[in-house]
Amino acid sequence: MEEILKDAVKKHKLGATINLFVTPDAHSNVFPTGVDEWRKDIEISVKSPAQDNRANIDVIKTVSEYLDVSHMNVLILNGKKNREKTVLLQGMTPGRIVSKIQEKL
């Protein structure tokens, strides 16, 4: 699983990126819910539906709370209208993100 996490979390000039696969309309906001080995994504569930940007807002809120960073430092780079997203975490390192995710999985 560590190799998949390393594929899903990459260094970026402003911090690190995470490849996410989002499940909207879930019972609760949960991150991480698992790892998709085929897509090399980290899975996240959010309560909001994928309408009017609400699921994206929940993604930003849930990731920022779990990784203990300001929501202002979490940006969706790619996939705003897709279940697969690339999220930038400004000021974070890939190693810190991977170790935090491994605590829960």
C-alpha cells in the first residue's frame, strides 16, 4: 500500500498534491476511506451531492481538517467536475501526508 500512496501523493513546487477519488452523497465526510490500487487514488467520501460545487467544498474542508492545515491552503487543481481530483496542499510535504494517511488506513 505504501507504493500506491507514494504514487497518489506527489511533490509540487508549492507543497504536495494528492490524487483523490471522491464518493459524493455519503453518510458522512470521511478521509481517507481507502486506496484505489487501479487508479492510484486515495478515496474520500463526502456528504454533499455533486451539485453547485458542494462536494468540492466538502472535499477541501475534510482534507484540511484531517491533515490539520488551513482550508485556504487546499486547492483543487484538476477534476472540479469529476470524481477524480488532484488536490494541492500548499506548504505540506509528501512524506508528512503519507505518514498521516497511513495512521488511519
